[in-house]
Amino acid sequence: MSHEISVADAYSKGRTIFMGLELLVAPGALVPRPETELLGTAALTALRQLNMAAPRIVDMCCGAGNLACAIAHHAPASRIWASDLTDGCVEAARRNITHHGLADRVSVLQGDLFEAFSGLELDGTVDMIVCNPPYISEKRLEGDRAHLTDLEPREAFAAGPYGLSIHMRVIKDAPRYLRPAGILLFEVGLGQDRQVMGLLERSKAYEKIHAVVNEDGEGRVVVGHMKKEA
């Protein structure tokens, strides 16, 4: 019951804290979760390894814009394009971008995954894609996870019969946008790390595939690097 209470509390206050930043929240966008900070810190670690003057980043399935805001705040030279499908998420993300004065470096676009970026000529120019997609199977949303949709939008959780439908689409389409050696990072559900690493391996487009574990030793972030051109 504690999860529902914390979500309800965040909605009643209209704000929450994520990676040290105050984020505005409202029904229609998922309340940022503490576990997603692992994806944010993994992204910042990877950015330091890239050591680029002005990294170009996509925040796919941006929700309330928590990752875009946190990465832009902690990597002040970065340029970020964030996207989501629903009006509620796009509105919440834009409010947070404005709240933190980041509109000059962070753009929020609306569309179905990479369709949001059509016409922007981002092909082959992106250094990093971070993605916190829905990752709960339809069966579990009708069963033991049904309570999740009491307060928050179903589309923030539902991800096909196995919980991996969005991961699969992003893995397939990301190579068009990532530059050689660019990095793709996903949040994954408990027990999904090996499955998502397997999807990356089977695509043949990625290397240096690995999981990042939380303090309990659970793989909750999966990372893959675009193969360098020969």
C-alpha cells in the first residue's frame, strides 16, 4: 500500500524530488521513481566516459521530464530532445523544463517513439539515448499489478504480452539515430535484464552490452554501445 500512498502524496503536493531536483507532477504522467535515479546516474557516468564537449541526448518515453531535467542539470553542456506519446506527459515535461530554466537546451516533442523526431535531421548524430519505457506485461497489469493504474495512466506501464514491446522497438530503430559508439541505456523491470541484453545482442548493432545493478545487486539498467563503423 505504501506505493499508492507515495504516489497519492506526490500528486497532492504537486511535486516530488528526483536526483536532487524538484519535479512538478500531475495526473497524466507517471510520478518519477527513486529507482529511475539509477538510469540517470548511469547516463551521467557514460557521458563522463564519452568526454564530449556538447553531447546530444535523446530522452525517449520522457514522462514528466525527470531524466531530461536531471541530465541537463548535471551535464550543463548537453543538448537534449525528449519525447513521449501522450498529452499529459508532454505537458508535464514542458512544465518541468520551464520550471528549471532549461528550455534553451531541452526540447520536448510529442509522437510515437522516434516519430516525434521526424524532420529534425537527428539521424546519425545522437551520442546517447536514455529510455525508461513501460515494462509491465498486460497479464500482470490485469493481475497482481492492477493497482498501479488506480492513480496513474495505464500507458505508463503496459508493454505488451511480455513487458518488452517498447524495448524491442527502440533497439530496432535506435541505430538510425545513434552515431557510431553512441550509447543506448534502458531501465528494465526486475528479472528483465538478461532478456533485454539478449535482444541487444541479437540485433547485431550493439557491443559492450552490460547491466548496471542497484544496491541489492539487481540489474535494473541495461547498456549497449553502437558498433563503430569499420
